[in-house]
Amino acid sequence: MTRWGMAIDLDRCTGCEACVVACAAENNIQTVGEEQAREGRAMHWLRIERYYEGEFPNVRTRFMPVLCQQCGAAPCEPVCPVYATYRNPEGLNAMVYSRCIGTRFCANNCPYTVRVFNWFDAEFPAPLDSQLNPDVSVRPGGVMEKCTFCVQRIQAGKDEAAQEDRAVADGDVKTACQQSCPTKAIAFGDLDDPDSEVSRWAESPRAFSLLGDLDTRPGVVYLSGSEWREPAE
Amino acid sequence: MTDRPQASTKALDGELLGRLDRRRPGLFVGSLASGALVLVFLYCWGYQIANGIGVTGINRPVFWGFYIINFVFWIGISHAGTLISAILRVTKAEWRRPVTRSAEAITLFALAIGGLFPLIHLGRVTIFYYMIPYPNSRMLWPNFRSPLVWDIAAITTYIIGSALYLFLPLIPDAAVMRDRAAAGLKKRFYAVLALGWRGTAQQWHSLEWGIRILAVAIIPVAVSVHTIVSWDFAMTQTPGWKSTIFGPYFVVGAIFSGIAVLMIAMALLRRGLALERFLTDRVFNNLGLLFVTMSLVWGYFTFAEHLTVWYSGDLFEKNVHHVLLHGDFAVPFWTMIVVNLVIPVAVLSFARGRRPLPTALVGCGVLVGMWLERFLIVVPALSTPRLAYSIGDYLPSWVELGIMIGAVGVFACLYFTFTQLLPIVSVWEMREGWRHAGSGGESGRTSEAAPASPAASPAPGGGAA
Amino acid sequence: MSAATRDHLVEAVFERVEDVRAVVEAALESGVAASQVEVRSPAPLEVGELPLPKPKSRVLLFALAGAVLGGLTAFGLAAGTALAYPLPTGGMSIVAGPPVGVVTYEGTALGLIVMTVLRVLWEGGLLPGRAIRSGRGRASELDHHVANGRLLLRFHDLTEKRAVRLRDWSRASAVEVG
């Protein structure tokens, strides 16, 4: 069985945010505008967290791309009263928009704060509407959304493999963030396949899980050579 | 009773009935004024439904705001009635008699409003019924692992239970109103409510059994309701929420705020309806003692909650703890401690403090304090998430404020209307109490009640005289 | 009409329970059956205050039956439908014990409460389909006396002769003979 997973090498990340832009373009993420963003309503499914170390002028910036960790034991799932989010057989923390009634309980119980909410109906004024991805639904106002691991690309990869009458091979499916990363800091694939790139990265001695002591069993693995400290403030 | 009921039962009875007959323009004005606030409530909610939940101030990471605070607050207030009245009935406290009805009405109306807030809070309220388990063509089914579904189960049980618990002892009083009303619309209204109550031995016997069972049954339900409300928070992983003490803490807080509303309502009723003879000083003294006890228990739980967090040294928990006690939320936090603990203990420890006016004033403070408590549970924990990058902020919008104030209006409107239509002091239970107190050498007979000459009149169907 | 026809009703209003007791005792002695006596009071009377058989109630039994019924329904709802609709969430088992317990608890309480009230209404003849339209329990011209705190004593199904005699004994504040 496939278990989709991602590995992110923080030592390669430059914080360029190309992945953030690619994700928004791929997944029809609505642009909320300056004012709403200031209120904390920006909708990015993937964000680059910046943490600063040291005293000025000897400051070092660390970057950490944070997206839905696709947890194996996701705290967000059981609190949803309508099964709008559940664990699908391929290890994805699936989100069913049409079921969501907007209690936002899932977002409160997400230790990574990666769920975003459609506070209003999405607007894509021309010419933004012509760049919408036809493979991805546009979410109505009042529903929760989050990173899907580009499930539409997973589906396309599986369809293509099925047409060619073969199994999905490693590298068949590339997420938008992975594809756009100039330093190749992101690996994506099947964690149950020991030979896949993501599995090999996950075996690295530099690998760790974000907030690993919560035992949410994330499907995203981070790699860092330096000791990654959770900042206190 | 302090009023020596043996001597004046008949007079008291007449006075109580007189209260029912009197026109009360103040109540009518109150209904109208609070009715205006109902319009505010409806306008704000309609505006939000039309424009989207984004018209509120909630954001990421503070996904829950005033609506959830008010939900917990109103559910807490609902514990005034049913729970207190049930405990007093089960323990056969005689002084409960004038209190129960007004308390149970608070429960029902507060619960109706409290139950609305989770709906107001929804992103897509138009499909709220997705949460209700019933067979449907969409093949949708609720997830019973969600505390929100437990909420639905608990609140449904509680609101049906409270309504019936209010209604059952109301039937004989509705019959009183029916039989005293002149024929017309009013009489028909009370006749519907009285369901054909005549006061026969069988009816009384069954009713007493029913009330006895409901009083026992409603106590564990009330406890479970606020426990489950607390589990909306305590079941999560969120620092500041994940706490085993939340269940009992919420129950205590609920009873505490419930008594506060009860104290205010009773002081107003006593004054507004001139019920001094029924809502006596003794009632206020006893409720005041209960009030100060709950204040102390609440203080103890608050201390225990924060002590364990502080001592554990857990990084994320301490972040929340810090903003509460020393940071952005320090002012509301310490205000809450003063109005919920310091003032009630200082005032209510003394007999002179347990009189209508001081208890009502303390009650107002406690209401503010308990609202702040819910605010301090919801907002600081959410605005201080584990990943510091997402630290947030929250300010309510005018829509949230409008709905909050409007909800108070809805409550007041319902309560005024209820007081206007039905006896807010249970007539039959007062009579039963007077009978108990005066059993033995009863001397309630007046000259008016002397044997009258038999007045015979033929009734339809009977072949008489 | 024949003097033996048992279609007469005597109603009397009293201020005090003692007076009701005296009349009821005398009536019973004279051959009126206890089932022909009906007392309407503004508040419940103590057991044994009147020389009449104690009314029976099965409210408790029905309450318990309601609790069982409600509990089983809720259990089936929570556990059964989870099996019929198996979606994994949060690494929990499909039928998780604590949630099923919570829902069952509430269902039990709801069943108990609803059945209690229904049974009380049933026993009192207060349910819509069971409203009493004639004879015992029927509305009386004198009901307003009960509302004002007096007791209403009614003898049903009397012969005319007995009705007249009872009327003369009762010495009540208001008497109606039908």
C-alpha cells in the first residue's frame, strides 16, 4: 500500500518562497488582499517560518517550510463532527470540502496551525480566473482547507500509470512545491517503498519530525544538520 | 418560613393570587425594550449569514472567538435553574418553593440561547443539520468521536429535560390560571397548557412521582452537559486547554454563574413584583451561602489549574500561562480573580451581605468575571500556538458584539414574557409548603367560608331536583 | 327518570380537609363506594389524609423502561452506525469506547426523562388523545374554587335519592347537584 510522504531538507532551504507561490497557483488558493492578511487571514497552505538566532549584527535566519504534516494520528480528524476530514487509505489526511460546515474545531486542534479557513467566498477577478487549475475545486466561503499533498497530481500520476499498465514509480508524482524548489530541498513519494527518494531521506540521521513528542506520526519529515531548536517566544 | 405562615396562610394565598391578576406595565415595557435588542440580534446574524463568517474578528490562529465564549457562558448560566432547583428538591429544602420556577425558566431560556451560539459560529450555518444523525440521501453521518457531537447529544437531552422539568410542575399552575381567567383567548391559552388538569388524587400522585424522578435524573444530565462543553476544549492537544480538571472546573463555574443570574433575577422579581413575602430574606441568605461556597470552590479549582501548569514547566503550557498572568491578558485575568473571588468572599461571608441588593450586585460582578473566565480560556490558548510563528491576536467585530448584546435581549424578552404569562412563583408548591408548615392546628378558615346554603342547579345530562 | 338510575353527581366545595374527610367518611359508611368519590385539591394531599385508597402509579417502572430503551437506542446509534460508516480518524478505533459511552449516557437520560413525563401525563389523563370528556375528571363549574385554594369533593354515579341525601349532609360552601 502506498503511504505518501514528504521530506524537506532544511539545510538546503533558502527561504525563497517559490514553493509558496507554486502552491497557491496549483491549488487555486484565494488571494485575500493586504487588509485581510493583516488580520491573520492569509490562506497559504504552505508557509516559510522564519526564526532568528543570535544578537544583531551576528544574526542568523533559519527557514522552515511548514505545511500540513498529514499526520498518521491526526488530532484534527476525530474532532470534526461531520467527517469532513479523515485518514484516507494512502496516508493522506483528506479534506472533504462539501461536507465541511465550518466549526473550525480541526484548526484549533492542529498543533502545527496549518489549517486555513475561507472567511469569505473566494473571488478571482479577471484575469486571475483564467489561471485557475481545472483539476482543483474552488472552495466556497465557510469551509476549512489545507495542504492536500497535491492530491490531484497524485490522481493524475496514478491514472497515467494505470493507462500504461504499470505501478506508480518513484518520481511519477511531483508536488507543486517540490517541482518549484530551486535547491531541490523537497522530496515526495511513497514512504512504504524503502527505495524511494523520500524513504532514503527519511532514514537520514539528520531526519526529525516537527513536534515529534506529540506522536502525531507526521507524513512530513524534516532534515537538519544543526540542532533544530523550537523557539520559545 | 419567617412569616409565621400558620397565622396568615389564607392571606398569603390571596396575596399570591392577587399578584397573578395584577397588570404589570413594567414587564410589558421590559418586553418591548428587550424586543428591540432581539432585532439587533437578528440583524447582525442575518448580516453575517449574508456576507460570510469573515465579518467577525476571528482569524488564524484564533479560530474561536466571542461566539464560543458566549456559548459556554450561556450554557453555564443555564445551570442556575434546573440543577439548583433539582438539588433543592431532592434534599427537600423547604425554602426552595418560591425559587424553583424562576430558576427553571432561567435554565430553559439560557439554554435556548446557548444552543444557538454554536450555530451562529458555524462557517456554513445553512447546512448545520449535517451534524444530526438521520438517514439521508447524501450518505452523510456524524462522527461520534467528535466532542461536538457529544455536545449535541448532551444539549438536546438537557434542553428537552429542562423544558419538561419546567413544564411538569407548571401544569397545575396553568390550571389555576385557566380556572381563574374569564372565558376567551386567555382561558383557551391556559387550557392548552393545563392539558385538562383537575387536581385529582391520581394526577397529584403521578405528578409527584414524575417530579421526583426528573429531579434526580436531571442532576447527572446537568453535570454531564457542562463537562462535555469543557471537553470541547479539554479533548484537544492545545496548550492551555488540555487539562483533566476542566470537566469539574466548568461544572463549578457554571453553577457559580448560574447562581449569580438567579440572585439578580430574584432581587429584580422581589422588587418589581413586590414578592417580599415569598422571596424572603431567608431565601436570599441561603442562596448567598451557596453562592459564596461556589466562589470558594471556583477559586480552589482556578488555583489548582494554574498551579499544575506553572509547576510542570512544560514549555508550551507555560507560554499560555505567561500571557495570562503577566502578559497581554493579565488585566482581565486579575479582574476576574477580584470579582469572582475577592469581592464575593468579602461581601457574602457576612449575614448583612447576604441580602437582596448586595447579593445582586455581587452577582453582576460574578457574571462579568465568569464571562472573562471563558474569554481567558478560549482566546489566550488559541493566540499562543506551539509554533511561535503563528502567534496571533483577536479583537471582536461589531457583528460579534451586536449578537452578544442581542442575545441578552433575547433572554430578557423571553423571561419578561414568561413572567407576564405564568406564575413566576409556583402557586401549588407554595400552598403545599403552607400546608406542611400549618398542618395540625390549622386555622385558615374565615367567616367567608362558612357553610353556605346548597345551591342546586341542573347539569346537562343529569335528571336532578 | 327512574330513581335507581346512577347518573347523578354531587359536587361540594370545602375550605378544610377535615370537613372533606368527615363527609367522605359518612358517605362511605352510608354505602357510597370509594370509586364514586373524587377529591380535587389545590395542592397534593398527604397519604391517609382522606379515607380513600391510595392512587397507584407506575411512573418509576416506565422511567426505568425509558432509560433502557434510550440507552440501547443511543448505543446502537453511536456504535452501530460507526461500524456501518467506517471512516478512520485520528488513529482511533472505529468503535471507540469513550465516545459510545458518552452518547449512551445521554440517550439513557433522555429516554428516562421523556418516558417519565409521558407516563405522568398518561396516568393523569392529560395526553391529547386521552382527554377526559365525561364523568370523572371532567371539567366542573366549580373548578375555580380549587384554583382559589379550596377543595372540591365530587360524588359520581349516584342514584337520585342518594344524591339528595349527600347534598343535605355535605354542608359545604357551595354545592351543585346534577
